[in-house]
Amino acid sequence: MFDDVTPRLGLPYVVAAQAQKHIPINESLARLDGLVQLAVESRSLGVQPASPVAGGVWILPTGATGAAWGGQPAGTLMRFEAGAWEALAPAEGVLAWVKDENQMVAFDGAAWTPLSTTFRSLTAAASPNLATTRLEILEQEVTLSGASTATSIVIPNRAIVLAVSTRTTAAVTGATAYNCGVAGEASKFGGSLGVAKNSSNIGVVGPTAYYADTPVVLTAIGGNFVGGKVRVAIHVMRFDAPASV
């Protein structure tokens, strides 16, 4: 016995002797148009846009406001078409490309998480009492200003850095290039890096241990940063001691 809608995507079924069959069929097509190869405009916009793009989808942050957005749970997908909003509850495992972040996120059933932060390799997952080694990627899009800008994410204490990679996601203005490094080693992960959108660098280094939380620093060359954004990814190995018994 079918329900009125499909269990994962909520697509309405056409029932026996359905009048105006085009209505549920068109509703299903509209939802598929929004959910298949999902690309959302943003997951940080908290105020319902006044002039949304047709077919646009947003992931609601906590406390979103607006006639249609207000009161909806955080993480809800809000789709706009033909002058109306539709709230869609994502299924666990749904992936979405976030346009204003230039990254993929995954829904775990409760929250949307950048896909890069979910990659981990455990050497001793079979037992909770054994030591583990984790490969992690810590990622942030940084808005640039002034002579230098530090990330709020850090190279963790007692981690080994394998690389720090960067991509310019919004063209840098003011500076003609920039260095990527840490305090005291401005170009450790790359020097004279490109300021044009989509310029990238993979700053591979010999495995380097850090013994304190250490931010990555982007330093302007040829003038101070006036604007621009750079996505920074810290590729590290982290270690957990054996658990207590």
C-alpha cells in the first residue's frame, strides 16, 4: 500500500482515477529539478531574499527569518519557483554543492557538514581501546583584509601537517600576490600565489609536527589586501592515545 508521497524525496504519487494528473506530476518534476544534483545558493543567509532566483534553493541556518523561512527548522531546504516557497526536508546522505562557499556538504540526518571534514582514516577502528591515527582536512574560506589575514581554523596541537592547499574563490584586490604560511614562516606553504579567481596551490611540505594550535597566515604582497577570498585547506595527520580501560 503506497503512501501519498515517495518516502525519500516526498514526490507525490498519481493515484488511481486521479483527476488533473498533471498537478502531482508537475509537482514531482519541480522537486526533482531542485533536488537532483542539488546546488544551493547559500547555507548562511538568514534573511529570506526579496527577489530570489527562480528554481533557487537555500539551506536554512538557525534562526532564519521571513514570511516563508521563519519558523522552519535549521537545515531545511527552501526552494523558490513561480512566486512561491516550498520547504523540503532533506534525507540523510543528501549531498549539495554550496555556490557561495565553493564546496560540497553532506546531510547526516541532523546537520549539513562540509564533505572534506568527514574524511578520516582509522588504523584501529575495530577496538575502542586501541590507539588511532586520523587523516583530517580542516577547511575555511577566508575574507582578506589588511597586511595579512589569519585563519580561524588552526593546525592542531600535536598534529603532523602534510600540506596546506589554497584556492582563490573571489579575486584578490589591493595585493598583487600573496604568501601562505604561519607566523615566522610567511611562505612555508607557498609564495607569490595568484590573486585571480580559481588560482590554486597545493603547498606540500615534508611532514612537520606542530606542538601548539597554529593558524595559517595569508600575507599580502605588493600592497595590503583590500578584498578577495581564499579557501584554505589544512591536510593533517592526528593521533589518539590508547583509551582507558
